Amino acid sequence: MTARLNPYAKVLQTQPEIVTPTKLDVRGKLPGWLSGFLYRQGPGKYNVETVDAAKNVERDYKVQHWFDGLSMVHRFELISGDVFYRSRMCASSYEAHIRLTGSTGVTFGQRDPTLSTFGRLTSMFRSGAVNPPEGNAAVTVAPNWPLPTALESRVKDRKGDKIQTLVGKTDANVLMSLDPVTLEERGGFSYATYDKRLKGPIAPAHTHTDGKTREVYSYVMDFGRQVLCKVFALTPTKEGTKTTIIGEFVPPYASYIHSFWHTENYVILPFFPYYFRNNGLSIVWNQNVIDALEWDPKQPVVFVVVSKKEKKIVGKFRSESAFWGFHTINGFEAKGAKGTDLVLDIVASTSVDLVEGLYLDEMRHASKDYLSQNIYRVILKDVESAAPLSSSTIPRAQVTILTTPHGGDLPRINPLFSCTTDYRYAYLLGTVVEADETVNMFGAIRKVVLPVYNPSTTSSTEPIETVTWHEPGVHPAEPIFVPTPGGTDEDDGVLLTVCFSSVEEVSFLLVLDAKSMKEVARAGWFGGAVGDGGKVGPHIIPVGFHGAFVHAL
């Protein structure tokens, strides 16, 4: 008996791109100040037709894991109360490789049951790159990213434009430069394009940009006889992008780290006991990330602290027990009893089931709440008391689980409150169990009220308040916070989230008041959107991962 499809299954299927701007139908009224550009990144294609030349037979390559869908980038332009939309597939070289060979090389979760031991051995002697230079950077998108000096000639002259560059990223040392208006590919590159020292197959999809200096912080991880991690800064200058390695070390584990923290003065990497076996060689053997990873729930998380200003390793802390998470929320420095405490929030769990739960067949038929997670508050007391990396005696981090009856993920905050001690709110995508007991993984947007940091608190759990937006039959995605210009309260602003209505079978952009969590407006293909060729619609936007907003003014 075939399991019933979830009502949102269509947003997990291949959908067409719309490369020319299309005016959407607006219900409600957009705030007069809301003028700018919303970019969204995620999978848009899950199957590719290939040809077996030997047998002259067409075959269909089917993506198995959500993270391996081929990149599609979306652009919403909000101006004078109107909304225009366009999208484009952005993995042409990657797709051409699949069409030609029927395979992709190393993926996040694709499993090939026909791969023999000989095939695995052969793959180990191929190119050392985990992904081709023009790869599938389908997870995050970064406007005004500082390009390598060697690639700046590809950028069109956009003097006066608010957005000069656009770059897609993923959980590998693979980036894709895109035109910020047309979304056309300008070419792939890696961090080694900035500096040959930044080699290695692994880099995080999420990076951090310092709000004051505009420096970008990230890391690369290289495999071999020993694993080597390099934390670095990219600094935009008039002469081009400058690269500085601020920390280089052998990590406690070759961990899978999707995101990390930064504060005003520090970069903090969480080395989870969810790591690549055999110093990373397991990736080449398994030809995917998931099967190369091992979860050891008996080991702690080790937090390595790097000083931005002093460009050195401060030291390490450890948790009492194991946990893991995709997404950090925010981090800040606070005055503690003996020195500076680092307060670090993350959505996490004591399980890694979510990674397996994101296989497409499971997502399209899911009956389990894989987003049943909590917010973990990690406190590194007196950061200067951190142990040297060589030490076997490691100070314990204090971990408080901020419990909520509703799980969630894909957290966002007011970006003006990044790294500040007075931040109180996070906004997450949450699961809802519908009346018919269907698990709606894309079911709600939740506002979480976080506690004020108190250095004397020692509790291991603390309940927190949530406010929820939910509409039956509507499936939202990551909520992106846009601050009200001149606003004073942390929740002065709106949330932008791309939704799919399984009732109307149409996608739309939803605007929520971030303070009240009430709807302000929505823009979609309700009456048919207007494109260059007339009415277009209804249209379904594939559910993506992450996005970014840039004010037009």
C-alpha cells in the first residue's frame, strides 16, 4: 500500500523557473517603508534526464535527499506597494554533468546501491575535490558578498546599485557567483580562489558578517593524515578582498558544522560528536556525506574559541553531554562573575534523526515530527579561562535547555540585534500536527521569547514562551526579519516567508507583523500574475532553505 502524500509534497518536486519579472497579485497592504529585494535559495529540480549512450536509452536521475536538489534562486522585488517575482535554475554545469554521466560525484545524501567496491576504490583516485568548481551551491545566498579580486571583472558596472554581487553557498568549499538582477550564473569558485591556503573540501553554508567592519568570517576543513581547520576573515578593501587566517588548528573531531557563532570579539566553532570517519576519507569511500558521518552520543561537544582581534586560538570548553544542531541563532558577550561570558543560542537535539528525516521520500510522506527540537543556551563562563587545545582537562560549558512544547528550526532574528546582550526574540519555522494527524513539517511560524541572561542562573532547563502564526492548509518556510527603519523595539518589523497553499495550490509571499504575529499582506498568483506574456499562474515555488533581504533605500 502506497503511503499518502503530505499536502505540501508539491513544493518538494521539480517546478519551472520564471526568468522574467512577474507582477504578483497583492492581498492586503504592504507597509510604505517596505521597499527592497528578497532573495531565496534552495532546490528547484529533483530529476534530470540522462542518456545511456551505450544503450541509447534515456534514464531519469532522481535526487534522493532534500539537500541534493539542484539550486534555484528566487528574487522578490518589493516597491511602492507592488511585488515582482523571478527565479532561475543556478546549477547548469552541475546539471550538465549529471545529464552526461548519470552521476554527481560526492553528494550530501545520494545513495547508489549499484556502486561496487571497485567503483568506490576508483572514486578514491579521482580528483580530490568533493564537488566540481561549478557545483551545486544551493543552501544560502549572500547579497554584496566580497568576491575574490580575480573574479571582480565578472561583475557588471552597477554604480549606485544597492546590490553589487550575489553569491550562493553550501556545506562545501564551493560558491557560485550570480547576477543580482537576472540571477544568471557568473561562475563557480572556492575559498582557495581568495588564498591558496584555504583549501579543503568542507566549509559551512552559513558565514558571519561583522556589522561594523563588514568582514566575513568562515572556516575551511581539510582532510588527510590529520584534519586541519582554518578560521579566516575576508575583508573588503579598495584594492580588493583581503584574506586573513585568524586561527589554524587540528580539531577534536572532523565534525559536520552547518553553522557557528560569532560575537563582537570572538568566533566560536562547535565540534559536535557527529563527525566524518577516518579523517574524512569516508566521504570519498561512501560518495556522500551522510553515510560518511558517525554519531557518538557518549562524547561531549567541544567549543573552540578564536579571537578576531588577536588572531589566535583562545582555547576550548566542553559540554557535559552530546547534542547536535544545524542552526545557531545568536551569540553575545556578557559580564560574568569573573570575566567575560559568551552566551550562545542554538536549535539542537540529542539526536541526529533529522538528517535522515530529510530524505525526500520521508518528507513527502512524513508521519514523524523531525523538528521536535529545543533551543540550547550554551554559556562559556570567563572566556579567558578556556583550556589550551592540547589540554586534557577542559572547563565545562553551562548548557540550559530552553524548553518549548513546539519544536522548530531555520531560526532568524532582527539583524540589528545580532551579538547584542539585549536580544530577546527568535523566529522559527515550526511543525503542526493537523486535525487528521498529518504531521505538517512546514506548518507554522513561531516567535520565541528568550530569557534575559543572568550569570547566576544554573538551571539545566527553563520553559520559554512562544507566539504562533498558523493557517490550516498553508505551509510557510524560513521567516526572514526585516526591521522597521528607525524602529526602537527589537520586534519592530515584519517577517517575510514564502508559503504554499495546498488548498488553492498556489505559492505566495506572506508578510507578518513581527510584534503581533498577525498577517499584514500576501502576494502571489491568486488571480494570475502578470508577466511579459500576460497572465501567469497559478505557480508553485519549491520550498527552499535560506534567504536574505536588502533594503532599497
